[in-house]
Amino acid sequence: MSEHTKFAHLGKPGTAFSAGFARRLELITKLVDLRDKKIVDVGCGEGVWLNQFAKFTAKENVFGSDLDPESLAIAKQNSNLDPQNLVQSPAEELPWDDDTFDIVFSNEVLEHVTYNDQSVAEAVRVLRPGGKFIIFTPNRGWPFETHGMFWRGKYYWGNIPLLPWLPKFISKKFAPHVRNYSNGEIRRLFKGLSVKIIHHSHVFPGFDGMVRRFGIFGVLVQRIFHILEKTPLHFFGISHFLIVEKLAPDQSQGND
């Protein structure tokens, strides 16, 4: 598998904790208390989030998993964690016991897994009752396919305009390697599970590259779009942002 094709199917892992990632972490911490929690990053890639989580809890409480052994090897080099806390595993078959973690984190991973319903069920399984499943995953309302496309057997990396807005039977011909979720599609993944969706919004890009390239103009664009997150236009954000709470056995289901 070529490097580009590998990234198409597994996702291109972040190599640094960018300003955009820092903003996502800020959004999370406004809604979820990470202090002293046992946290797992499912699909941790090269591990750029792991050391950040270790700032909130003991490093012994931070775990990660990834399907790609090369990314996982880099994560082990880059993090201060016990290497045994980082495991090679598909999201559909996590190696931990039921009710292990307080937080399961998934940043732009669900769109790449083979079975997204099974991956969600596994994340809920390893959560303790009252634990939170925190998810960022592509929103079909965003008018660009950010994972490139295939054309005549060749993969093209880049932002493809309007592809997510086409009917699924057309968009899948060009982007069979990735998913974009409507509101209904992402929420249906939790149907039948003992969970409650306690937050569901959409976020726009961090625009880190635009800020670096265009300076004040880039900052202006960034601020305008981040203001739009507080309006109904958040519908067009690049990613869903969900926080899903696992219910105790005696609680009724709160998801729809």
C-alpha cells in the first residue's frame, strides 16, 4: 500500500499538537472534567493528544490504541507514557475489560474504521457508567471532502469541493475510503446502547495554515467562523462534536 493510499484509508495522523487541536481541547474541558480521569485515545495515531491528557491526570491513567503499527511506534517515542499503555488494536476490538475508562476519546477516527457501529459499541463497552465518549468526526454539512478522492484508480489528496453534498451513491464512488455523517447518521450509531447524548454541535476548522500564511487576514477569517459556531450556521462545521455519557444499568436510555 502506497503512503498516500494508506493515509486515505487510515487517516493522516497529526504530527504536532496544533492550535486547532488546542482549541478542541479547550472546547472539551469546558464541558468535561478530565482531572484524575482514566483516559484512552482510540485511534491515537502518533500520539499528539496523549501528553496533553497526561497534564490532567497521572500518566499511568492515559492509554492509546491504533491500528497502524508505524504510527503507534512514533507515539511510543513521542509520549512519556508506559509503552504497555499503547496497544495495536482495531477500534472494533479493544483489548480492555468492560467499564475500564472514565473517558474514551476519538478524534477524526470513526470515518475510517471498517465497522463504525461496532467501534461505537466497543467504546461504550470499555466506559464506566457515567463515563464520557468524546467524538470529533466529519460533518456532511461541510462542503469539502477533506480526505481526497479516487479517480480512475488513482488517489488524489486534497479538499474536494461539494463532494459530501452529492447523493451517497455518487459520493461513495469517489470517496469509498471515508465517511461523512449527517446529524441523523451519527446519532443513529448510538441507538439501542445504554447512553445519553449530552452534547452535539459542530466545529469549524482551526484555520492554522491560513493564519500562518495570511497573518491578520487569516486571523479574521478564523474568528468569523468560530463566531458562527454560536449560530445556527454551525450546521456547516467541518466536524461533529459529541459528548456521550454511558448510563448506569438502572437508568433508562436517553439517546434518540
